[in-house]
Amino acid sequence: MARPHVLVIPYPAQGHVIPIMELAQCLVKQGIKVTFVNTEVNHKLVTSNSLVKDGFGDLMQLVSVPDGLEPWEDRSDLCKLTTSILQTMSCKLEELIETINKEDSSNVTCIIADDCMGWAIKVAKKMGIRRAAFWPASVATLAYVMSFQKLIDDGIVNNNGVPINDQMIQLSESMPPIKSTNLPWTCFQELGTVKAFFKVVVEAVEAASLTEWFLCNSTTELEPAAFSLYPQLLPIGPLLASNRLADQAGHFWQEDATCLPWLDQQPSCSVIYVAFGSFTIFNQTQFEELALALELSNRPFLWVVRPGMTKETTASFPEGYVERVGSRGRIVSWAPQQKVLAHPSVACFVSHCGWNSTLEGVTNGLPFLCWPYFADQFDNETYIRDIWKTGLGFNKDEAGIITRGEIKGKVEQLLGDNSFKAKAMDIKEKVTSTIKEGGCSHKNLGNFIEWIHNKDTYAPYNQVEICE
Ligand code: UDP
């Protein structure tokens, strides 16, 4: 029988590439051939990262298709990027699959597409290829996406997805309320970006109806209410490199692993880890307040200051700062985050609450200080703060700044109250048990892998036991 050959395609953002790469690696581990499709720009970044070369055997090939923008164009302009993807990538993907099927020893037998790339599911259907959708963010976020028509019918958003009023909404009694302006597609400043992302949402929901599997990087332990709204959504998470006992892959920046020996030298449960993912941008005043707060905290800290994290080209620290904090503070441009969070010296995580960072903190039993920037991060903060009760948020002053005093105070409050750590450890136990033998996410992933191997199996919902 021909070996299964799965084509995997993420939305071109760091927080989307990392988790679907984990899924791809799980498949490779099970003897499945994978072609991983990045956009050309991201392909260059991922393949220039040395970890990638080490981690993959012959079963994984990394390829690229153009995103339709010129090389010099700004990909942080999400309206432009998203519009270009929707207009141009579908033909390119079809061409790629035709080439693979002509030249490769095995035809593509299945496509796993990020549901934010719903058009790729349509390409699979058109070409008669089996298909699965993958959702890298929280299922609560996905529930809003899946409910877009209801939100239009209820007069919450118009036909372009734009909120009609600024109001609180709640999808079900057991889900937390959310502002109509904080929906996954309404949270952008620019109206054009809201409308562009709403097109992605509409495509995502159409694609969901064309897939045989809808796999989610979450667990029912974390979000039971959201999963119960849409029973076709299957938890297979959290997908982490540590599940494979391997290094992280799919990163756009080279990690600075020198912070690991530095962590070894710090007392147990003492370090404040500060990282805001791949997208967050700070203004200089806020950046300086955070720097000074970490200095004032009198605790060891590890802070990721990504290139481009401030509006200025290079972040400027307050005068004499680096000398003053000395070896008590470690600043890196990109950390091996999963390893950092698993380190016994880390006491808490000051995070933007991206879903991957949230899962990584949760699976390591860490309390959070939540500093959301955009998109689903506000909703993730609500889960951390109000539902799981494993963290605190920050208040801004009249000028919209989170002051050094506020930050220092919240660090002390979080680390001075053992209940946060106790709850975090409790949730860690529940969440990690789901990915172990016998756990729900483990079973669902196992069933999915079985389905990929066996081309005579159809329609998972009535063929295999689904664990919800
Ligand atoms: N990450 C990392 N090193 C860093 C900062 C982030 O490896 O210094 C990883 C982090 O572990 C996570 C991803 O980058 O897997 C960020 O995804 P997330 O959903 O948290 O945020 P986004 O970048 O999408 O805003």
C-alpha cells in the first residue's frame, strides 16, 4: 500500500507555524510523509534556523509557495497580507500539488490546513484529496468564528463583520462575556483589516463544513464550555515539543540558549520570565516602565526583547540600565521558551497571553501576569484570570500606561499568594494527563493518525470513537 503523504499548510504567522509544525512532527514520528508548506518569506526564516536541519528525517520536506506580495512589502500589514493570500495562494497551492503528484514518489493523500487558510481545504476538495482543518488558537476564539452568522443575525456585527455597537456579548451562559470589539476579527484598529479578516472567518466556516476532521490545539479540561458548543471540534492539544522530547521547530528567529545555563544558576522558583510572543509592539514609554519595574522588583528576570519589539528600530533601555541590573537580569532576543518555562527556576510568566504561550505556561504549572496586546489575547487573559484563576492582569493609568509601580505591585501580589501557584499546578495535572496514554487528546490524535494510515476509513464521526 502507498505510504500516506500529508501536506500541511499554516497561516503565515509564528504563532500558527509552531503548533501545526508540532502536529506535522507527530505524524512523521508515526511514519507518515509530510510536505510542510510555508510562504516563501517564512520558509527562508524557518530553514535558516539550525534546529530545523537537526530535527527532521527524510519523511519531512519543507517547501514554499509565494504569498503574492513583493519581497520588500510589509507583511506586518495584515490587511494587505491577508487580502493577497486570499487572492493568490489557492492557484499556487494547486500547482504545487500537481507538481508533487507528477514528480514525487508518493501523491498527496491528505491536506491538513490551518482553518485560517480555509481556501486550502477547498483546493483539497476540488482535487479529491482527503482533508482536515487545524485550529491553533483557543476553541473559545473558534467558537466566535463559527458563530459569525448568529452575530450578524443578532445585530452584533454587520455583513462585513464590523461591530454595530460597542457592547458585551456572551455565546453561552458558561462562556465569559467578551467585548464586541475584541472578537478575533474585530480587534484590529484599521477597518480594512477587520473586513479582510472577516473574509478569512467566512472562508474558515465554509471550509469547516468541507473537512472530515477539525483538530484543535486545546483540551476540554481548559475550555469545556467552548467545546460543548461545537461537538465536531476535537481536542488534540496541547501540542508541544516537550511531548516529543525534542527541540522546538518552525521558529523564525534563532533562539539564544545561553539563558538556560543562566537559569541553572538562579534559585528555584525565583525568576520572572517576560515574553510577548512574535507580534507585540511597545511604545518607548511603556518599554521603559517595564524595564524599570523589573529593576525595582529586586528579583532575577529573563526578558525577551525581540528585534522590532519597540517602534524604534532598536529598543533603547533607560540610561545605565543594563549595567545597573547586571547579571540579575538576562535579556535575549528570542528564547527557547518551552525549555525556559519548564525550568524549575522560573516563578511566573509575564505574558501577552498568545494561545501558545498560554498553553506552554499552563502545562508547566506557572502563574501568569497577563499583558494582552491584541486579537484573542484579551479572551485568553479572561480565562487565566477569571476562570482558571492562575493569574492577574494589569491596570493602566490615565495616560494608558502600565506603570512600574503597578507592575512591581502585581509581581508581589502574584508571588506572595500561594493560591495562584496551587491552582496552576492543579490545572497542569489535568491538562498534561489528556496528552498521555488513555487521555482524551491522546486518543483523538491516535484516531486521526489511524485514519491517515487507512485510506478506506471515511467520516470519523461515525467510524471511530471520538473523545470529547
Ligand atoms: N516563543 C519562543 N521564544 C520567544 C518568544 C516566543 O520560542 O522568545 C514561542 C513561544 O514558545 C510560542 C510562540 O513563540 O510557541 C508564540 O506564540 P503565541 O501564540 O504565544 O504568540 P504570538 O506570537 O502568536 O503572538
